[in-house]
Amino acid sequence: MRTTFTVGTRGSHLARTQTTGAAETLAAASGLQPRLEIIKTEGDVTTGSLASLGGTGVFASALRAAVLESRVDLAVHSLKDLPSVQPAGLEIAAVPKRVDVRDALCARDGLRLSELPAGARVGTGSPRRVAQLKAVRPDLDIVDIRGNVQTRLARVPGLEQHDDHAPAAAGSPRGDLDAVVLACAGLDRIGYDWAITERLAPTVMMPAPGQGALAVECRPETAAAGDALAQALAGYDDAVSRLQITAERALLERLEAGCSAPIGALARVERQSGAEPESGGSRLVMDAVVAALDGSRLLREHAGVDLPAVRVRLEDGTADAEFLNLARQLGIRVAEALLAGGADLFPAA
């Protein structure tokens, strides 16, 4: 009889904080004892731009290998770091309640985006952020950066003392930028919300698909075992968050088949006044953007679908394919509209 479960995590402060929170929640629900195992990923130790390493998926591959090889039972990911195509032998067993989806500007002297002077140097490692920053502030100097949260913050004057000397950012200067852009969710989770000088509205900076959400990944047999851990995973799965990320990842998967430009997407559930979560009167809506890397062109789309109810699981805890398919088809529909508008002709990131 199982008495423990093992969760794989990256070694960064943010990753360990996220994983510890998830493990403690699952432990409380299951009565099992959690154990964390640190997994070193290529993205944590290799220098060079994130785009040149193949994107955010470099952070997930080693964790996924540990699950597939049964070295750990579960892995906790920042969902935006997961490639859109789910590999065989793994499933996302739970998407806990999503937190702030917005991007965060962390600037010197408390400056907001509109207050940064012309020529201000702003650091980010994300082509999506680069493109949208250039669209709204073409006069900024965008600088490619690497490293964990603390190393990136140390590039801003007044925050140099937070450098954590991450190997992937070895030799990074300190205090040489006017601002950096990070995810609000990560900063909030580790208690660094004080560094945020502006939470950028999605109308200014559309988030990455899955941003603000976590994914708890395991082997299918773990999720289907029917034991205390499987039941805890099913209970940890938030219906609204799962519907949102299902639509966003479906859009990303469809666009990645024919579009290499930066992509932002955000789905949300809108309820009519007074409607109960399990009743009708709800609608899943999505906004998405594809951007030219130089910010010269942004292509936006919006669509929605009515939901008979807000749920993703049947009474026995298994996935509700009908409702998840509504979300998936919405994502595909928005992606097709973007492609019809010329998204596939945008230059590559």
C-alpha cells in the first residue's frame, strides 16, 4: 500500500516553491507523505538565449524523463513552459486554480511602462514580450536576458543584491538595465511582488498560453489508479483553469503547425449574473494575438463558446471529453482565424 509519493522539481527558488505548495496540497488531500527530488534541466545550466535553446520546453524535458522512467511519481511545471503537444506516456493530471496571468514590469525608480524614457533598456528572454513591447514602445532598447528571477531582477538598479548567480546567467552584469519584464505569477509566488512597478494589462501585453497556471504531470496509470493519490489529483484539478488552458494550448498547437511568430493567448470563463458554477449561463471566451517580432504588426482575434456547465470531469472523476472538446475547438477556431488573417506570413521569432 502506497504511503508516500515523489515529486520532481527544478532547483530554482520559484520551482521549489511551486512544487512544495502543490505537494503539500496533495499530501493533505491524500494522507500520503511527499518527497521532493531536484532534477537539473538543460535550461538551468546552459548559457545562451532561450530562443536559441529551443524555447521554454528545455525546462520540462528532464522532469518529464524522470516521470517516464519512474524516478518520480509527479512533476510540477509552469504550464507555459510545456510544449503544446502532449507526449505519449504522460498526462496532465491536474491544473490547480490559476493565479495572475499578467506580465510584470519591474523598473528602476518605480517607473511604469509609459514613464520609461526613450532609449530605456528593458530586459526579457521572451520573443512574445519583445514583439509586444516594440509594438507599444518602439523607442525602447530591448535586451535579451537569461537567468532565474533573482538574477534578472539584479539587472535593475537598486535590485543588484538579489542576484542568485544562476549558472545559466553566469557573468551577467548587474544594474545595467532600466527594467525587466517577468511573470506576475512567479513573483507573487515567491513573495517578490514588491518588485513589480506595473502589472501589464493583457490589452498591452497578451500573456503566453498557460501563463499563471501550473501543471501536475504523471503517467496515465498513476492518474487512473483510483487510490488516494489519484483521487487527490482529481480534486486538485480546477475546472475553470483547465478549460482555459485547454483552449489556449489547442490554439498554440494549431498555430505552431503553420506559424512561427510570437503568440499570446488568454481564455476566460464569463458567467451571467447570478449563475451557479455548475449551471448554464456561462461562456468561454478567448483573445489571442500573433505579432511580428519587430512589433510592426499585431494580428488579434476574439471568439467564444457557450458552456452548458463549467466542468471538466464526470462524477467518477474521469475527464469529461465533451466539455474539454468545446474548449479545444474554440482554441482551434481562433487559431484558424489568425491563420486566415495572415499569421503564417509573419516572420519567424
